Amino acid sequence: MYTEHGKARASQRGYPKWLIDLAAAFGRQDGDRVVLDKPILDEILSGLRKLRDKGGAVVVLDEVGRLITVWNSESYRRPRRPARHHRRAEA
């Protein structure tokens, strides 16, 4: 959620929503601010490089967002099940 002032500053300074969300998610709290500085960015980039070297990841979560499992997205490619089509009851 943005204030009008926040929307204007983000636009003027060239910060799209996804970058602001990234900073908010991975930055460190410093009073009323969240700071995403070079040391944190270096750690994130290192992790992303490792993830890229693995070919990406597939994460499976339960309905409340808890991790069930995770695997390398290039290591296993099972065919996706076709969507089930339910017949409608005829009137």
C-alpha cells in the first residue's frame, strides 16, 4: 500500500513496485526504514547464482504456506496431469 507521496517518489526515482517489494522483503529493519544495502544485495545475488546453477527450483507449499518439499526444477520433469473436467448434472 502506497501513500500518494510514496507513489510519486517511487515513480520519480524509477523504483517499480517489484523492487520496492524486494527491498521490503529482504532488507533489514532500521527504525522506521527497511534498508537493502550492498552487503545484503551481495548475499541475495550469491544465492540467486547458486539457484541458477541448479537450474531453478520448484517449491511445494501446503494451504497455509508451509514448505512440503523443494527440488531442482531441471532434475525431474514429470508430465502434468490434465485438468479434470467435471460433468454437470443434467436437469
